[in-house]
Amino acid sequence: MVVKIKGVKELKIALKRNAEMEAVKRVVKQNGAELQGKAQRNAPVDTGNLKRSIRLQIKDKGLTAVSEATAEYAPYVEWGTRYMSAQPYMKPAFYVQKEQFRRDLDRLVK
């Protein structure tokens, strides 16, 4: 009796590709969480509502992380108004985290 298994090479390639995608998803989730934490630490605190409103959503089957402040007045704090100076909390966090995200993805590619 001879047992022949076809598609082993393709299976190995698919498993490797899936493992790589799982690593990418981990990097996206980790960097999203770090972005959320940095934004929360940067947020000015009066009542704490703005800080608590900064949330993280993972979308696109784990390939997208969205961190946003949902407090109604969040954009006014970030960008300012004609009566109030801007107190950026999200943008500085994004620029710092963006560099870390690039380094993490570069590490996966090597």
C-alpha cells in the first residue's frame, strides 16, 4: 500500500503566510494599544472624561487599529478654538508611535 500526500509544499507556504499575518496582527494590536496609552497620558485632565473617552478598536480582521477620543469636545482640545489654545494629545502620541510601528514591521520583514 502506498500513501501519497499531495499539496504538502502548498500547505507549508500557506502556513508560513498565515503565521506571518498573525505576527502582523500582533504588531498592529500592540502598537494600537501603545498609541491609546500614550494619548491617554498626554490628554489634559480636568474631570478625566477626555482621558477615559480614548478608545481602541481593532478592525479589518486585525489589520487596522483605530484609537480615537469620543468625548464631544475632544477635537476642540486637540486643535484649539479661537478662545482656547490647542492642547494636542493624540497627534504627538501618533508621531511617536508611528516610528515604533515602522521599526516593529521592519523587524518582521527581516
